[in-house]
Amino acid sequence: MTPPASVHASVVAIWSDALGVGPDELDADADFFLLGGHSLLATQMIARVERAHGVKLRLRDVLDHPFLGEFTELVARAAASTASPVPAPADA
């Protein structure tokens, strides 16, 4: 699954800010922990992602998906599964 560009851009911006690295340093293979991330930063990053995308994540999700590409896919899947369906228009 390729995450929507808006999810990818948002997660890149959050990681970039949390890790103090430029967004150009973050590709799909960027590892949160190898770039200086730790549990406190991960918890702060999760809170920002949750606010931005209306999803619920755990620290375990970052530990299991430390690479930007796979974490972004996880966020996109979570956002898609929590998205409320658009109501059908009423017949006029």
C-alpha cells in the first residue's frame, strides 16, 4: 500500500521536527532510532501523529515499524480504518 502523499508529507514533517533533521534526510529507509530517536521522542512523535491523523498508536508500533516507509504505511492504514464513511446524499 502506498500511503497518500498528505500522510507521507505530514509524517515526514513530524519526524523531521522531532529528530532535528532536514526532511531531505528522510527517505523510506530512514530509521527513527538510528537518526537519534529514543522512547521519549517516539512518545512525543506518536502524540503528534495521533493529533494530525486521528489515529491511535502505541510505542510498540514505532518499535515494530522504525523505518519511515513502513511507519507511514501503518499510519495510513490506521487512518483509513478509523475514517468514518461519507454519508450517502439524501434523495431530493
